[in-house]
Amino acid sequence: MSIATNSGTRSLEMRILSTNGRVFLHQLGTTLAAAYGGLSNPRCRQSIAALAANIDGELREKIRPPTGDSGVCVVRGLHIDEQAVGRTAPIWAAVDGAASLPLDLQMLLLASMIGEPFGWQGQQEGRLVNNVMPAKGYETVQTGASSEILLSPHTEDAFHPHRSHVFLLACVRNFEGVATTISSIRDTELSDSDIEILSRPTIPILPDLTYGDLEKWGDPVPIPTLWERSDGLCMRYDPDYTPWAEADPDYRAAYERLGRELERVSRRLVLEPGDVAIVDNDMVVHGRVPFTARFDGTDRWLKRVNISMPDRPRPVAELTENGYDQQVDYLSLELK
Ligand SMILES: [Fe+2]
């Protein structure tokens, strides 16, 4: 993994798994896959939750949300068997679920040590582990399936009050060295006035194109771009899906200054196979640099798991949002 930064020299937190930790986790993933055959088996989900609750020692120490203001850390050393998982599929729906299952289960174990993994019913058929790879026909669309364009910095699923608090991005393959971009709100330098303006609920954020039925979305709800958590400033930001040009001039100007600041503090993170980025979705926006996809089975392939952390409250006003008719399924749904 390499890191470049437009502005600072602060290094990113890196946690390296020991051989024992890597082997233990891999064995858990393969054993669960062989025993239960898939996540449609409720006992598989129950076992993940129970195992994660009892894992201690090195893994417990290394698998936790990032500390400090960078909002991102990388755990290096997840076992990736590139032969076993197969070639990069041409689209998420074509991923061989059985071949990926041991790795997916490892990711869900890690995610369950942080909080509650979940999937969106309207995205990738509700899968708890999403696959991110370039898809033909989506080269210039602002989603993770794009390639030729800069994927603009954004909060993951910013439109929804149940968006992840933290998410995992694991790298299966990245021969091209395509960089993920990350920017922390804590690295920006904004005036008190800009923070006050951007903390007003002024404009909505709409779902991206990977979510279905616009008819059911209901009325857009204005939300604040910036908000305070107990440990400092947080954001909810997705300019490509925000009609910010319709806001008042003061808001527009502050929003543009925020965008320039996020660009100024942006870092480039090149994940390597076996790297797992743990991203604080309230502190950091992420994106991806443009690249030319080959569509020959060797393209960049990431896996993503969304994690909810109920002990991290957000603004109370979010409780009244309808979430544009998008529902989540939690890993341990059957347990609740
Ligand atoms: Fe994203």
C-alpha cells in the first residue's frame, strides 16, 4: 500500500496481521463456509455473531475503528487466494458467490467485531458483502462500477439516516494500482462562519443510481452537511447527488469552499491484495481516481461491508427521515 497526500505529511495508521492471526481468520472463514454453505443459512449468521463476540487478543486489538483524526486505518495481511476467488467478474452480479464465500465470511467476522454488518435491500440484491469492480457501460457513471471518471469524494450512502458509521474496503486485486481517495473533515480548515452555514439543514442528498424505484422516494428532506459528534466535526457529503446549486448564495459559497478543502487534504490510498481499509464514514469522504478498465478478469476488485454502530449517535433530526424507501438488512436479523 502506498499513500500520497496533497497537503499533509501525517502518516496513516497501519496494523499488520501476524501469520497466526491471518491463518486463524482464514481457517474460521473456510470452516464456516464448509459447515453452512452460505449466508442464507441462519446458523451461519448466528455463528459469525457468536464467534466475533468471543474473538480476543491480536484480532480484537487490530480490528477496531480508526483512532485519531485521519478517519482511516489499514489492516494488512488478510489471506487472499486469487486462484480460489477467481477472475474479476464483469459485474457484481456475476461474482461466483461460492468461491468468494470464505473471504466474505472473514470480512463479516471482522465487521462483526466492530458493530453490526448490514446490506441494502435495494443494492446488490441485499448482499452483506458488496463487490466493487468496473463494469462495461458504467465507465462514466458516478457509482463504484465506473472507471474512466474521477469517482467524486462522497459519504457512503449519504442520503440515508441508516448509512454505515464505519465500512470495510478489502482489496482482492489491484494490479493497476488504482488509488482510493480519502479526505477527513478534521484535516480541513474552515471558518466558523462556514461551519455554521453548512450545519443548517438546507439541501437534501438523493440516492445514487444503484438504488431502484424513484417513484417511491417521497419528498426530499433538507439535511445539514456538517454536524458535531462528541469527538469533533463530522460530515454528510455527496455533491453529485446534492442539488446544492439551488441553495442560497451563502450556502453555495461555503459548500464550494468545503469541496476545495476536501480536495486540498485528499490522500491517495493504493490498496494491495489482503489490505482492509477501515473507514469512518462520518469523518471521511472517499472516492477513486480514473483508470482504464481492461474487462479481462484482471481489473481492480474490492469488497465492501457496511457496519452500523448504535453507540455512535447522529443528529436527532435524522430519526424523522424516511430514507427514500431504502431498507437495510442486518447480519443478525434472525437474532433480534
Ligand atoms: Fe463509495
